[in-house]
Amino acid sequence: MTPDPHEEYRLKFADFALKEAELRAAKALQRIGWLILLGSLTLTVTLGYTVIVGLWKANDGVTRWLTLIIFNVLWIASACWLYKNHKNLAEKTTAFRDALQKRQTAAAQLPLDTTSGLRVYREASLDIIAAYRAQASRNRRVHNSFQLVIISGSIVVSTLTAMNQGSNVALSITTSSLSALVGISAGVTGYFKFRERGTTSQSTADDIEKNYNASGFQLGDYEGMDEISRLIHYAGTVEKIKEEQRKREIQLEQSTSHDERSAQ
């Protein structure tokens, strides 16, 4: 039995969207790893300088040396993770390119029927909706995780600082480590803007779904149209929504770069 080219294209498109989302997630994790690595290296160099020149005055040297060891372990662990994730990123890039080629091959096998092609596009947009919602959920989870670290870490640091007056070495080490973790988490959330990215992705998915339902039930702008007109109008609207999403993502990237230049 000859496979349906429309169904084959839809499956290939869904696989391509999944590989694209996985590649974006791997790249985001790679950037976070680099930020943690650079932050921990900066803290290590700064703390090492204070230890060497004696700017950090403590009752004994155990606290500062153990804190310095913790920061060294942090940047070494980050470097090792980045090395391993680099291989994973390369594999996901290869899988993404392979899925793209298969999708293009499946698209080339579609019959030259405008109505059939538009129907395929409309059904394939369900996969686009799912991909945007998965991206929004992932960004929300990351944002909430970092916010939990920031809020709980700040409370714990304040409590430990009030409890300890420098006499307890373990509490001093814990306080310093938590302060560094809270600072790194705040920097990551401020730089990558996970909440804003999740909000825009969710909004895009909702807009596409709204037009999908409206085109199926002939509601709103689709009222009174025949099938081909509805499909053409739907395809144009979805492409416009996706273009607006790309512009919002570019604006977020530009605002991040602007904030980084302003901080320098």
C-alpha cells in the first residue's frame, strides 16, 4: 500500500518541529552553562586575590580557603558539563538538519494541488501549536526554578547571617555559597528573560489555535468564506503570527544585548 504523501509530510514536519525545539533547548542550556562558568571564574579570581593580599579578614583561614575550593569546584564542574553538552549539541544539530532534509523531501513529493497543500498546512499547524506551548512550558519551568532559588536562597542567607557572627566556619561557608548561587541565578534570569520568552510563546500558540478553530467553524474573519478562501486566509494569518513571534524574539535578544552593553 502506497503511503499517503500528506500524512508522511505531516509526520516529517512534526519530527522536524521536535528536533528544532530540542536544539533550541540545548543551545539555551549551553549559554546558561557558559554564564555560570564565567561567573564562578570571576568569583574565584576575585576571592583568590583577596586571599592572597589579605583583604578578607577572618578569624581563621579555613573559611576563605574552603570557599575558594567551592568556587573552583563549581567552575570545573561547569567546564566538564559544557564539554559533554557540546557533544550533545552537535548530535542535536545533526538530527535537526537530517529532519529538515526529510521534511523538504516529503514536501517535494506532495501533489501540486493547492487545496490539498493548504489542508496539510492547516493540520500541520497543530504541531506548531504544540511546539510553541512546549517551549512556553519549558521557559516557565526554568524561570520558576530560578525564582525559587533566588527567593528561598535570599531568605536563608539573611537568616544565616543573623544567626552567625563569624564564629561558625560551616555557617560562613554555607552563607557565602548561597549568596553566590543567588547572584548567579538572578543574573541568569535577568539575562535570558525566561518569563518573557514563555509569555510570547504561549501567546503565539493561543493565537494560532484561535484561528484554527475559527477557520474550522467559520467564525469571525472566516465567516461566509468558501473552503479555499478560508484555507488561504488561515495560512496567511498563521504566517503573520509566526513572523510577529520572530520579531518579539529578536527584540528580546536585542534588549539583552543592550542591557549587557549598558552594564559594561
